[in-house]
Amino acid sequence: MGQDDFLGQSPTARPRSDSTSWTKEDFVKLKDVVKELVPLIRFVSISSADFCYKVMPYKRIIPKDLFKKIMYFYLDPNYMAESGKLLCPRGRGSSCEVNSTLMNDQHIQWILKQISKVSQESAEQKPDYKLELLYRGTRDGFTPADFHKHCDNKGATVAVMKVAGTTDLLGGYSPISWTSPLNDKFVMVKSNKSFIFSFKNSSVDDAIFSTVVGSNTGVCHWASRGVSFGTAFTRSLHTGNGGHSFNAKASCYCQNSKDYSTAIYSTYGLFAVDEYEVFQVLFESDPHV
């Protein structure tokens, strides 16, 4: 039966909308009709809940190899969509276009959603974003000087780091350019739109989102440190403690503080990182995009 024949059937002749009452023949017919369309579906843009309740009932029409890759994407937070040849979301800001070894599309879309949220953008105002890799520790070096060389005066940025010996990701967003104050002095900068976050075991389902409290300091600029959220004393998320390399033992610090609404990491105190990435956040109207 061809596509026109199937779609042209009367409502009473077509399979019922409740797939639990479908026969094997119904699924075979539908699979034949949509076989060239299914590979074009952007499954990575479908929420896990929608996939569970709206797509899974029709899994018989999805080729087995494709279905396996889709399940990898939903079940493994580190699975990269492009490795399974899954189509990326339309527009910019997808993992297929973001050069990251730490984040997949779910992480990226979550972060961009939070940026839009703190920027108080309506659905109509929401711009497209592009995340441009500025710095990667394993590529550019783990010292504070390496960080500032690549990240100073770049405008809004997102930093993401992996805690050494774990799959936990920590990070933060600053709408203000990082700088290197002279004479190694620290400068506390107010930023009511910055936020910090964490993904326990790299899982978006376990994400913690923490915003600046009131008009307190959002970020701290310090030439001998990396990204620093909170004051130089409270250090909600602070990297390069004592001027040490980020991957050195006890070189980074995370704790609950009065500057941010929620503690993002249950293991307070000092840690090192295995990887550290910083991205410039470019907007649709930005001439560099």
C-alpha cells in the first residue's frame, strides 16, 4: 500500500489513535509510509517525557539501529548526538555545533534556557545563541594565566569544569567580561544576571541552578585566579586557589555562601579539575555570529 493510499483512507479504515489496539499489520503499513521521514526527525529536540509517552508507543516503526542510538542519547548524558548521526536541533547552540568535550546537547540547551531566563527574555524576544570555545585546559594549559590569556575581555561567558575523579560538572555564567586587575588585586563586580550550576554525574535530571542573591557581588576578577563566583571571601565557585593550576590538588573551591541562592555541590571544599572549558556567548545580533 502506498503513502497516498494509506493517508487517503477514511477515518474508520485507518488505524486507531490508541496504538495499544493496533495490529501488527497497522504498524507495518505505517512504517512503510514514513520510512523515509523517520531518519529526518530531530529526536534530540524531543524531551524525554514526550519521547516516553508519545514516541515509544510507535517504536516498531523506527529502524532498530536508529532506535538504539536514540536510546543511547536519552540514557547516557555523555553521548554525543553527532556520533550516532542523529540530527541536531534547528538553529544554533546545539552540541553538534559547540566544540565541547564535557557537554552534550542536553547540557547546552539547559544552560541556554537559564541564560534566557535570567535575561528575562520572553518567547518572542528569545534570541539564538552561539557558544564559541575560548579556552580548554587540556589544550591551552591549566594556569590562571592561561585562562586570562584566552578569556579576558570577551563579553559574556559560560565556564564548565569536571571535578577530578568524578563525572560531576560544575560551572557558571557571567554576562560581564573577565579581566585581570593590576598588581594582583581582586575586584568584586556586581552582576545580578550571573548564575552557577552543577550536573551531578553529568546528569541534566540532577541539575542545580543557583542565582545571585539580591544585589550582592556576582563575580570576582583576579589575575591570579580563574573564574570566581561570589566574593573573594565567600567563594561560591572559585578556581585557581592560591594561584595554583586548576588541575592541581585543592586548587578549586566550592561552598554554600550568602552570594548565591543554593549550594551547587554537596561535597564542599577544595577539589581539582580534569577538564575546564570556557565559551563566549554570542547573540544573534552580534556581528561576530
